[in-house]
Amino acid sequence: DAEITQSPRHKITETGRQVTLACHQTWNHNNMFWYRQDLGHGLRLIHYSYGVHDTNKGEVSDGYSVSRSNTEDLPLTLESAASSQTSVYFCATQSGRGDLNTGELFFGEGSRLTVL
Amino acid sequence: AQSVTQLDSQVPVFEEAPVELRCNYSSSVSVYLFWYVQYPNQGLQLLLKYLSGSTLVKGINGFEAEFNKSQTSFHLRKPSVHISDTAEYFCAVTYTGGFKTIFGAGTRLFVKA
């Protein structure tokens, strides 16, 4: 079965360190998204990509970056981690292919990041 | 601005009772509407979706939702809940122009014995 794999599932880091969260999908979907989940805020969009070499900023992109070198992967990098970035991060994919794209999102299991 | 409002942050209900989780959205363009469910320590999974056609849509686990265009609402209902329905439920809107999705803040459903 197709899936979305996020790693690491749990990470503790210190303020100022660079952190990369990996997302790998086998759905062969064009569209990939990174969300953060915080109590009372639901899911907020960080960055997204509609294909290889395409990246776009979401509503809470400050302090984060992504790159898309192939269809399968969209790593999320925190250049200098801050305590405000303590959160649960979800990677999601979407077909993105014409009539096949109903907008439905497929989610990974999440990565819980704690910044001390 | 485009937004999704879930009117209840927490909904406690007894087992076998009916439940309604409310969702309103703001949009001046065509949208697709979704409800996702998140069980503890898991990612979100699709419960049901409205793309077009009949305004009453049925999803997994006995849930259904009704799209009301005039009230810009998409409320989720289940006639009889089970303990296993305890989870967080998210209403979401995808704007068909760009396929970006906006989520509501979530509603925690607690089903009590």
C-alpha cells in the first residue's frame, strides 16, 4: 500500500540548532504540504509544493524552509530552532493531477518536535 | 479572508446519543469540503467529503454531513455514537482554484459510557 513516512517521529533539540524533518511518500502525488498542529489552532500551513523544484510559503513559513528535488520527498528544515517551534508537524500529500485531484489530503503519522 | 470556524472546541456526549459537530466557512469561490478525524497520536484521516451533487454525504463509521450553501455550513452528524468515536474532528475547506486547504481549529469529541 502507498504511504507517507515521516522521520523522526519524536525529536528533542536545543534552541539555535538546525533541524530537518523528513517526509517520504509512495503515492506518486504531485502536491506535498507541511502543517504544524498546535492546541487551539488546528493545522496551519507552513510550506507546500506542487511539483519538483516548486516550493511556496504558507501562512506560518517564517523560520522554515523546504526543497523538492524529486517527487517522493519534501524535507522541512528549521534553520535555527526556537521554542515557539515546539509542535507536532504533519506532512500531507494530494494527487494534483487534473480530474483526479479532489483536494483530499493524505497524512503522515506526524513528527513531535520539542525545542528546549 | 477565507476561514473555517468550528463552533465547539469540545463536545462531551454519552454513548449511543446523537451528536452534531458544527462547521461554518467563509468563501466567495467554489470549494470542496471535508471532515477529517484524528485519533490519539495518529495523523488525520478522511471521514467524508463533499465535492458536488447531493448535499448530504455519508462517510465512514456511520457519520454524515450536510452541505448548506446559503448558510456556508457543513455540519457533521452521527445518530448514535460509540466510545471508539472519541477523537478530534477537523473541518476543512479546499479552494478549487489552487487546492490549498484551510482547517478549522478542531472539535474534541468525548464519548462517555
